[in-house]
Amino acid sequence: MLKLGFIGAGTVGTALAIDLSSRGYEVSSVYSRTPESAEKLASAIPGCRTFESSQAVADNSDLVFITTPDGAIGTVVSEIHWHEGTSVVHCSGADSTQVLEPARLSGAQVGAIHPLQTFAGVKEAIENIPGSTFAIEAEEPLLTELKKIATALEGRYIQLEASDKVVYHAAAVMACNYLVTLVKQATDLWETFDIPAPQATTALLPLIQGTIHNIETVGIPDCLTGPIARGDIGTIRKHIEALEKAAPDVLPTYLELGRQTVPVALAKGRITEKQAEEMLEVLQQPNLLISI
């Protein structure tokens, strides 16, 4: 069994280390620049030791996970004296294995394994990992080992090239982080009619969950509903006029998302090309609307 070591004991590192340990992997060592974080992680895993340097973790592990903030990965790797027989991976979504080049040049195998999941907290992350997809970049034999790790965590995996990573991560940000921003803007709109954000969030969550369920079960584009999906130009005009008055800061987002939604509605097949053109015209020129 491989001895796993972790450099970095934040949410991602802690969640992965605890989860892997619970599934039979030997997590033997951890180092963090915040000693309290390392001690907390080690205390949660039988047989895991804290070390006073990242070098010590590398010297006592077969596979090293670098789970520091992305900006620190290159510095951490360059400070360690690597040797053949050791493997090192990072868990960044945007960085490729190129950031691990100092380790590769010293004879270590290098890879990346990124869990496509949100890590709001350790408990939440461990609960969310099963069913998640892991983006893997590595060469054999490390590639096979990382696939085994993804499978052990009850996940799926995809294999990426270095040139794929940034676009892959941008997609993740759009689907996860920007969803939070959209919900924030939606709850802000509810405040214009005096309903506070917590109450608005409670009200909107079933709608969001229903949408996600439809994406999963019906699929895109057939799951699309709403005024654009049915070619309801009158309602779109009303939205734009109302937002111009009540929330002009939100209007640009509404217009851009509307424009991006028209092709999805066309693909669903419930609107005509003419309706699509008319909606795009309305969404491009809100200040030239005819009053209704």
C-alpha cells in the first residue's frame, strides 16, 4: 500500500486525506505552515504524523499531495529535493503538471488530480465527493494509480492534457461560483419588494434544485423552461422595463444571459428562427423598446 503524504492542511487537503484514510489508504504524514492545521488533520487519521518541513513529508511518502493554495505550489515544489521512486501530485483545477517541473527533472513522477466539487467545509466536502468527477493529468504508471484513487472515492474521472486545464477550470467556475452570484442577484431583486435575502433564498432553493434535477434527468436543451423557451417576447420586454427602473445594475447580466439562452431555446425546437431573431433584437436594445 502506498504511503500518502500531504503538504497543506486546508479544506481540500484535510477532506481528501480523511476520506482516503477511511477507504483504506495509508495517510502517514502531513506538513502545514500552520502547525495547528497539520495537528488537527493528523489527529483525525490513525497513524498519521506531523512533520516540521515539506521535505520531511516528501522523504517519508510514496505519493505526495500538494494541497496548498494554487499560488504556492511552484514554490513548495522548488524547495524540495525530490528523488526517483517518489510521486507528487497537486489538486489545482487551473494549473497543469508544468508547475511540478522541478520534481519531474529530479526524477519524480508528477500528476494532477482535481476533484470537480465545491469545498465549502471539510464535512460538506467529504459528503459531496462521492459521485464527483476527478480531472486527472499524469503519465503511466501514476495515471493508473490516480484513476484507482478516484474510483476508491466513489468518483468518476476524465483525463486532461496540460492545455485543457484552464478552460476546464473556467467551466467549473461558471457552473459553481457564478451560480452563487446569480442567486445573490436574484435575492437582491426580492429585496426591492421588501423580502429579505434569507427568506428569498429559502423560496428560490426548491426552484434551483428542481432545475438541477431537470438538467440531470431531462438534459439540455429539453430542460429549458421560461419565456425564452416559449418565445414570450412580451414577458421579456416587461422584465427589461422593470429592471431598468428597479435594478439597473442587474440588467446587463439579464440581457447577456438572455442572449446566450436564445440558441438553447432554438435547439429545444419550441421557437422559430423569426422568434429567436425578435428576442435577440429586444435583448440587444433595451432602450428602444416599444411601451406595452
